[in-house]
Amino acid sequence: MIELSPSYQSARAAFLAQAEAKGYAIENNLLQGYRGIDDELLYCDIARKGHDGNNKCIVISSGLHGVEGYCGSGVQHQLLLQETLEHLPQDISVIFIHAFNPYGFSFSKRVNENNVDMNRNFMDYTLQIPLDDDIKEFNETVFPLQWKGSHLSDVFEAVYQYREQRGVSQLQTVLTGGQYHYPGGIFYGGTEPQWTRKLWDRVCHELAAEFEHVVHIDIHTGLGENGDCELMYLGGNQDKIKDSVIEWFGEDIVKIPGTEGSTSKPITGHLASHLDNFNVNNIAIALEFGTQDIDHVLVSLINDSWLQANPDCSDSERRRIIQTVRDAFMTPSDEWQTRIWQQSKLFVEQAVAGLKAL
Ligand SMILES: [Zn+2]
């Protein structure tokens, strides 16, 4: 089973120690100007292993949504520990990206240091991003215009009223699709590329320069039944890519966000789409592990948005909210941790087998 570290710092230390022991070359990318919850420095660490001239690569990343990194880091650590990726053919390189969003990881938040959802930040900001009517209505009539000084109970009363009238599915659609006009709200994609995006952009350049084929597996939590894994196909710039994905993992397994059978609504500006801008064949998938029902998960994020704007609240309130968010994105039980590992191992092995055959 995977281990869930108690903090970003301990997760990072465990990952680095194991990557080093297995002979990976490690690059530490410092998020300048910020410190973590224990005043620690914040890094996104990249570990690479392979040979010059390799033309294929598997990339496994964690923590794009901060707090989801506890699970993602646990998977990465276990992949290293179990040597799942140790005996690959000579032409396949491995890259681990640990804690894409270290600030969110450290503070147990889904968003980054600017309240930006990093899986909505990959937009073309030279274009005007239109404001959807439903998102406008929700953010201007249900959510408080000023989160600072608002009462959490009032916020929830308005949200529950909306859910009562429109249903949970519509609530999920209006909240999670991504929005670019309400910086204090949730699933906010920002108005400019964030640090993590710049980092991924640089890595994409390197991937395109070095490899012909890249498989990218990004690890997430918070959608689906507890312990289940949804394998989301998020793109790839070749016509036959989707067929390959189905062949590798099975038709019943592969889901596309926003279509039948997926727990995710359609989303904008996600990370996986970015590699399509580079001259490299790529297959981008996300593993989404279920924790609590969507209602609980959304409640935790609304709590967190409120905390972001009201940092002077009582210590007990702060601790309650942080715990609510952690509970929404990981389940510390042997059964959950075992299921996460079994499914991660299987999908990574299937991806490697597919990559080998290319
Ligand atoms: Zn996520």
C-alpha cells in the first residue's frame, strides 16, 4: 500500500531519499518568496533516470492540486521503493515530478499561493476569456462578493439553496469547470501563467527536444467513490492517440471528462493540454482517486476559500478547515491506501507496456 506522509516536508524527504537511492538525477526548483506551514522552503523536485539518446519517456507527476500531493507523493514513493520502473528497456526514460504546487501541498490546500487552481491555469491569456452566464450568476449572487468578513454559515446557506433548486450536478458544473473572473472564488484559473506553469513549460521544451514519445500520468484525488480510480484521458496531439489509450488500458476503463461515465465535468485550461503545443507525440492521462462524495469535497473547498480570505479566524476554526480539506482529498486507511497502490501499479505497468510497443 502507499504511505501517506503527515506533511509536505516529510513526503518530500521520503521521495528524495528514495529517488537518490535509486540513482535518479535530482533537480530542486525553489518557489521563491514563499514558505510552507512549518516555515520550510518550498520546492518542486524533478527526478530523472535514463540514457542519452532515449526516445521514449514516462512522466509521473503529483501535487498539481497541492493537498492531492499526499496521495500522489505516496504513489511516487512506492513506485520507487517497489522498483516498478527499474527494469525498463534501454530506450525508456523515467521522470518524476514531485509537488507541482508545493505551497498548496504544504498548507493542505488545493490551490496555489495565489488562490489559483493550477489545472485551470493553462489558458491563452492573450485572448479575452469570456464570462459564462451561470458562473457570473453563481459568483455574484450565491458566493459573497467580499469573502473577507463574511460568515461561513451564510455562505453555505446560499450554496445549499442553490443546490436545492438546481441540483448537485449543476452545482458541480458551475463550480468546477474553471472561472477567470472571481479571484476569491473557487476553481479560479488566474489571469496569467503561474510559477508551476512556467516550470512545466520549460520541462515540455526539454521533453520535446529529447524524446519522440511521452506518456504523462498526473495523479489526483477527490472525485469518484472512495478508493476507486478513474483513468481520465486528457489529450494527445496525434489522431491515433485515443485508440492507443483504449488499447493500453481497456475501453471500459478510459473516461473523458465531461462525457458519460466520467466523474468530472468538462474543464478548461488543464495541464495535460499544454504538451500538445510541443512537437512530441504525447499521451496525457490523469489518475483520479475517489475519497468522499462530491458534496463533501465541494464543501471542503468552500471552507478553504473562506479561510483564505479570513486568515484571522480562530485557531480551532483554522484547524477544523484544514482537516476538512485533508479528509476530502485522502483517506488514511489501510484499505484505501492498498487500493490506491494496486491501481497505480497496474496503470503504470500498462502504460509502460504500451510505451514499449510504440
Ligand atoms: Zn486534482
